Amino acid sequence: MIIESRPGRGSPRVGGSVCAESVCQVRAGAAAAGIARVLPLQSGQGRPKFAVGRCDAATLAAMTTTESRPPAAEWGEPRSRTITWHDPMITAAIGRTMSGLDFLLAMRDGVVPPPPIATHFDFEIGAVTEGDVVFHCTPDESAYNPIGMVHGGLVCTLLDTVTGCSVHTTLPAGVGYTSIEIKVNYLRPIQVVDDRPSGLTAHGWVVRPGRRIVFAEGDVCGADGRKVATASSTCLVFPLESPAPPAV
């Protein structure tokens, strides 16, 4: 809903637009109508406008009382997950001295520590060739969204990783990349079921190399081999700076 202030046009009213002589009138009218928030917007026509959000008495009561929250016992015991990682700047410093292909091969073979994002989401490198990579990931319920499925952000991160790393395998030492665009299509939901494999396989490959811009594509398949998501990505290629490596 938009509230529009027009001086001299009367009192506030609730509807598609509301006329008011001042911000105070707008806020007073909103409160009387059960509106929870009044936010100023830029009108561009010399008359201030306000965006509002309606909230009934029951919702307001639920927002302001702790009695509506379920007892902690009904939530079950809290669960936890321990994540460990190595200094990411050491990994980055090593990467500047190696070609992208050699760097990822060394990471796959355990010669170079993986970046923290890989241990956070349990990403593992499966195969690496020039312009083509395969990663594996086994999500758990810590990646669930509020409706009981693996959050799409994990899948997007996995796709951004394999498309970006496929680009990295084509770059010489001292040259880096960054994603400047990614488009993801989600095809199937992902759930973690105790008696069913939940591992994901992500494949990324370069479709059009370039000196400044590289295009790549990727897909993610479930344990049953069916695709759950696809992506197309654009990466910017640039020379890396060469800071002194961190003290070990």
C-alpha cells in the first residue's frame, strides 16, 4: 500500500492512497488502521509517499509475546556440526604461483589445503582436466531451509564453484577470475533421507574461452543420476596481485 501526503486535502484514509497534511497524520492514521510500519519513499514529484505493511491484532500479539513460542522441549535436542579449516591466505598465496590446472590438481591430491568454503559445505574435487571439473557434495540437514529441503543457495554455490573452477583450469599462473553473472535453473528438490543416498555430483565446463570474459556451464545430479539443477556462468579474467605470502 502507498500512502501519499497531499497538504490541505483532509485526513488520512485507508485505501490505495491516503491523503494527509503531515507525516504525523500519516502515522496516526496508519496506527488506527492496524498498520505496523510506515516507511518513507521517494516520490519524485514533490509530495512525500510512504510504504506501509498491514498487521492485524492477532499477528501483532504473536510478534510481541513469548507465549506463542513452543516450549524448547518440543524442538528436541539441539544439533551441532564442527567445521575446521586452514588459513585461506596460505592457499591463495600458493595458487598465485601455479597454473589453475596444477593448483586444483594439487588441491584434489591433498598437497594444497582446500578453501574454507569447501569444508563448510563438504565439497570434494572428483576430477580435473583443462576446462572441465567434477565436484562431489553430500549435504546434511544443517543445509535445510524452513520448509524441510536443502537450501537452493547450497546448490547455487556448488554450481558457482564448478563453473568457476572449470574456468580456473584454463588460466596460467598469476591470473585469476571472478564470477560476474550466474543463472541457475532448479529442476528438483533435494532432501536428506536416512535410508537413501543423498550425494550430489556437480559438473562444470567451459563453453567459450576468452582473454577477458569466459563463459561456462554446469549441472548438478542427485545420487540417482537425475539432474536437480543447471547453470550458465560468466567469469571475468584478470591479473592477480602478488602480495608477500603470510608467515607460517
